[in-house]
Amino acid sequence: MSDDLSEQTAPADAEVLEISPDAEANLRAPETEEEASRERALRVGLDEYELDEEDVALLGGEGLELDEDGQPLALPVLAVVGRPNVGKSTLVNRILGRREAVVEDKPGVTRDRVSYPAEWAGRRFTLVDTGGWEVDVAGIEARVAEQAEVAISLADAVLFVVDATVGPTATDERVVRLLRKSGKPVVLCANKVDGPRVEADAAELWSLGLGEPHPVSALHGRGTGDLLDAAMAALPTESQHGVARPGGPRRVALVGRPNVGKSSLLNKVLGTNRVVVDDVAGTTRDPVDELVELKGVPYWFVDTAGIRRRVHQTSGADFYASLRTQAAIEKAEVAVVLLDASNPLTEQDTRVIQQVIDAGRALVIAYNKWDLMDEDRRPYLEREIEKELVQIQWAPRVNISARTGWHTDRLVPAITRSLDSWDTRVPTGRLNAFLGELVAAHPHPLRGGKQPRILFATQASTRPPRFVIFASGFLEAGYRRFIERRLRETFGFEGTPISISVRVREKRKR
């Protein structure tokens, strides 16, 4: 096939999606007095229902730290790490003041990274609980260790928990090397110090070379105040390792399975052979950051290693490459997922897309190698898209050739549209007016003879947009998907995942 692709026609829906004029008007128009009045009336009506402290804080707009420009600050992140069964989740519950993390007297209960909003001495921060970190493990334990390493890379400070009754182990020393390599501030917690007699055991942990061990009993609360004071001293006031701040160059991660052309695309965008390109899959191992100016706008482009079929099936350099790719996605604001248009979609492709959605990042899907696709392949590709990507029709799609540069200029409008949607906030009055009209035209089906009512709704956050609906009863998943679809149509949320959570509240007893 010729390299000159200017005469080729792409499928109609493969262009960058454009926001409808009505959706644009819905966002730009100032909130009317009628919408504001409706919001006040619904908010007053919500007072008749049982609300918890989190509800009240959400409705009052509390819990957001703002900078001098009124922009939300990225809260600093404190990651709790350590080998299995040293009491990390118990300590997390003690810091939070409630039982959030699952605790059981056996190793390996916690597996995923779990984030919680926390506060100490008037300072808000994000607390991340991790699974036990072990070395030279396989299967699910390797995936647990991977999540712990991602948590360290995304943290601003680390709370390293060691069992004082056991003393430093070989695994602890391996974790210390990992922590030193990360360069993050580390606060050493000597856990399970339930009385003065065990404090002498805690002193042995000086040998780890991380400074003073803080003796703590996470189970009984002993010493946790001093530990948190030390952690607050180590934490910055704002996260330095989250997504880029508004106003700076936006971070764009190029992701996909191996050999789909991520490095070729970065080289084409840069106009130079900055990254090694080879037909052998897996050439790129470490994320490569490059500052690129496109149409006068600066972007940080990050070329990543290809995501393999299963992380725990990889080993050695490939394992750590997958680990760093996941961290790169979470540090990015938008991910461009490259798919090979000349070959059938694979399970790996859909897994990569889902990984971006799970991370809450804006999304653009780029069908690369369009120059290698013959006419017989095109109808099969359309059917694959309809079947495999039916749930993400909201993502902009562009057809490109990284090798020839064909249509790579269409990436910028797609990225811009996705990021704009990712940052979009719907005024509360307009959101409730929209839901009122929607429910009037399409009420929720009856459940057990009763019809759940939507009492009030608010957008809790952006980046990505998250909506909270207060209702008198459970809203079925199908109805929530219907609301999401109409939200996208009405307000133009293209290229961003959005989440809708429902809080069922009962009337106060008289």
C-alpha cells in the first residue's frame, strides 16, 4: 500500500468527536435564577433525611484544599508499606479512627492499593494502604508486591512498618534498599510495641539505617500520635508526585501492548529519533519523558513500555517495565492508547484501555499502522470496535500512521477535547434541573412496589468528573448507565470516564 494516505477515507465515526452545540451552550450559559432556586429547594428538602458527616461535608463543599487561585490542591500522599502481617491495615484503621481496611490475623489479607482521605492536626492528606511486600515471589503475591512498589513511586512520603517483636528481617532490608532508591522521605514505624518491655526490641531497628524507629502499638493506639507528628513533618503541603498542576504542561502517556508503535509516534511528534525503535516487541523498558510543543501548546509526552498480557506472568526487566508503565499512567492526565489497526483487537488491547479508565485518566484511542491496513481488513475492524469497545464510545478515536505521520496532527484536538471534559464541572443547579427533567420523562422502574426518588445531586470532583446522587432507594445499574449516557449527551463529556455513585438515605424518624 502506498505511503501517501491523503486520499484514504476513514470510517465516519473514526474522526475526533465534536461536542454538540447544545452541550457547549449548556456548559457556558450562566446558571439561571430558576436553576439556583431549584437547587436551594432540593437542598432544604434533603435536610429531612438522615445524613452522615461525609454527606454534610460534601454538600457544604468542605474537604477541598484550595490554592491562592482557588484551584484544588493535590493532597500529599502517605503510603504505608512493609512485609506481610506487620500490622499495616491495623495502623491505617488507627490513623483513620475507624475500621476501613480489612484486618485478619493472617498474612496477605490486603492485596490492592487502597486510598483513604485522612487528617491529623488540622492537615489533610491521602493515606494509601498496600499489600505486604515480598521478594522473589510469583503469582498473586507478585502482583501485590507490584502494587506496593507503585504506591511508593506515587507517594510523597512513606510510612515503613516493621514488626518490633521479630526485628529486622532480610525482606525488611530489601525494602529499605528499595526505599532508599526511591529517594522518598521515610518514617520508620516499629509496630506491636504493646508495653515498655518491647521498646528495647524496637531499638534494634536503628540498624536499618532509616533513622529513629517510632515505637507504636497500632492495635491499642500507643505512640501513634508521635508517629503521625513525624509523618506530617516529612509530608509536603501539596503532592509533588500526583498529576500535573493546572496551568503547567499537560502530561500525555502513550500506552498500549508491545510493538503497536508508541515510540515511533513519539519520534514523529518530536521530529527526531529520540527513542529507540525496533520491530522486536518490548524495545522500550523505561518511561521516556519529552517536552513537546504542539500548535503552540507545551505537553509532556511519556513513552511507556508495552503492557504484557498478565503482569504476574512477566519476570525480571519486563515485570518492572510493566510496573513503571502503570505508575506513568497514574501520573499522566490523559492517555493515548495505541491499537494496531492492521491486526485484530486483542484481550491485551481492551485490558490496557480498562487500566486507563480504572486510573481515572482522560482517554484518546489512536488506531495506528493505518498504512498497513488493506481494504479487506476495514469492515472487520468496524465490527470489532462495535463488539469490543461498545462501552467506551465516548472516547475520541483517531486513525494515524506513526511511520508516515499521516493524521498525527489530529491527536492534539482529541487530547484537548478529552482534557477539557476531564476538567469540566457542571453547576449544581443545572445538574439538578437536568435530572428533574430526565426523571420526569423517564422515571426509574418500580422496585418492590416503590419507586426510588432522586433527592439531590452534586458533582463531588473533577479530573475525572465524579457525581454523587442522593436517592430514597437503590438505583439499578441500568438506570445509572442511562443517566451517564444522558449526562454525556447534555454536557459533552467526551474522552473522560465519569463515575456516578448513589447514596440511599432514609427520612429522619419523627
